Amino acid sequence: MRNIVFIALLITFFQNGAEVQAADWKFYGSSDLSRSETVIAYYDAESIERLSDDHVRVWTKTISLSEVERVMKLGEVSDKAQLKIKAGYGPPYILSNPRPRPSFENNMKIIVWEEAADYDAINAKIKEFYELNCKENTIRNLSIINFKNDGRPETRTKIEEWISISPKSNAETLHNILCRQRDLNK
């Protein structure tokens, strides 16, 4: 049984984990790793898998703010963001999260961050494959890919135990976005 789960995760990894250009990265939070480094967290809207047992699986990635800002300077990124704004796009984070209060500035910043994350030359720090239990408000990690400074990946595929989602955490925001979308689709 354990081998079957491992093989299924490897297949999922190769189907979903290596895509960058086909991904649609959506902002769901940020964290301070140290006094000098802030990271931005995204989920891949294209990788969302809704299971029949009220569970949702999704790939996420974390990128340093400095890397996002480097890519934001490219005209192509801001041009795509402006097109989304003109089309009336609202980031899922703003639509599902009252903090910070929605404003044009916050909306614009998040859209530019999302476009930067979609850019194929951006370097992620970590990619993780999560499973969320919407009914129980829990989350577990199915796979982690850490990227070294030179860009080489280190993969760890070990299904972790379910843990409760902490209030006001990035995991809670991810849960709110993905589980609300699931409820709207019923």
C-alpha cells in the first residue's frame, strides 16, 4: 500500500510539480523567514484537485520578495497585470480575505506579484504539495521540493500527519480560498 501511495505521489509530482509556464500562481500570503528575508506564498490554480471526501490538493510555491521584485521590473510583467486590471480581475486573496482592506493599491500589488510568479525565469525557494481537509479544518504536506541557491532541487516525499490549521495563518487563508471555491462550485 505504501508503495502505491509513493508511486501516485511521484506521478502527481511529474504531472504538476515541474510545470511553470502552464501554472497560474495566485497569491495567498507572505511570511518573514528572518529579519532580512520576506517570502511570498502562492498556490497554483491549475493544479487544484477537488476530491470527493471534502479534501482539496494543491501545489504551492514560496518565492523571496527580492526575487519577486527583480521580476516585477520587467515590462512584460506589469503589462500583463494592467491587462488583468482592465478586464476586472480580482485576486482570490482579496475576494476571500478581509485583511488588508481591499484597495486599488493592494489589488494592483497582488496582481503584479501573481504575474511575476507566473514568469518562467523566477526562482522558487520551496514548492509544496498540500492536501486540505475542508470539513475538519486540517492540512498535511504530501511532498516538498527545496531549491538550493544554485537552483538544484532537493525532493522529500513523505506524507505528513494532519495538523490543525492555525487562525490568521497562511494555511488558514489557503483553506478559506480553496474551500470557499469548493462550496461555490457545489
